[in-house]
Amino acid sequence: MIRLTTYFAALFLATALLAHQGVQNPGVMARMNAMLAVGKSTDVLKDMAGAKRPFDTDIARAAKVAILDHLRQSEALFQEPHTDPKTEALPAIWEDFRGFKRALRASEKSVRKLDLNSLETLRATLPAAGQGCSDCHKLYRLKK
């Protein structure tokens, strides 16, 4: 488990350093790093579901825990409307912060329902978790 945690930490750090060059506001950087970590952990699950990597219950559970941890932190990270030219957060977050919190809770709830007991159950439950994230992004994230 320690090796797995070290792997995720190294992957997160390397990716964060490259992905957010030029971000000046530390609040925006913290939000971006948290969302990047969610994305990387989600990619692990998607790669397993898509047979791009072997299904491993321990790695899948670690990814799920990481996603949930970062989603739980998100409300606090988005509390202040930090700005930066590179931010992807829309003003709608702060215009409707209660709605944003509901969307975060819905995403968290959908991720908690991920069934990681087998590859088949991961494949069956991953789309709903992804939809929870997509629903929030549609309303509160700049479209790329």
C-alpha cells in the first residue's frame, strides 16, 4: 500500500508541475491540483475498465479513496472566488455556491457507489460516477 501511495504521489506531482505552468494565484493552483488528482485517479479506473491496464482491486480502491478525498476538499478550495487568467472555474460557482455544493455532493455520492469488487462491477458502475463529474463540469467549468 505504501508503494501504491508513493506511486500516486509521484504521478500527481510530476503532472501538476507540467499542467499548471503560469498559474499565479495559489488558491487557483490548489483547486487545479485537486481536480487534476481527481482526473488522474479517474483515468486509472477508466483504464482498468477499458482493459488498458489490469484490474487490481487495491489500486482501484486507492483511486476511489483519492477521488473522494479531493471531492470532500473541493468545497473549501472553492469557497473563495480566487481568480487567475488560467482558471477553468466559472463565476457560476460563486453566483450559485449552494448549487455548486449540491453538485459536489452528487458527484461524491456517485463515486461512493462505485463497486470495485470485480472488473465487471467497475464497468457497470463507472459511467454513473463519470456522469456525476460531467454534470458538475457542465455548469461550473470553462469548456475547453
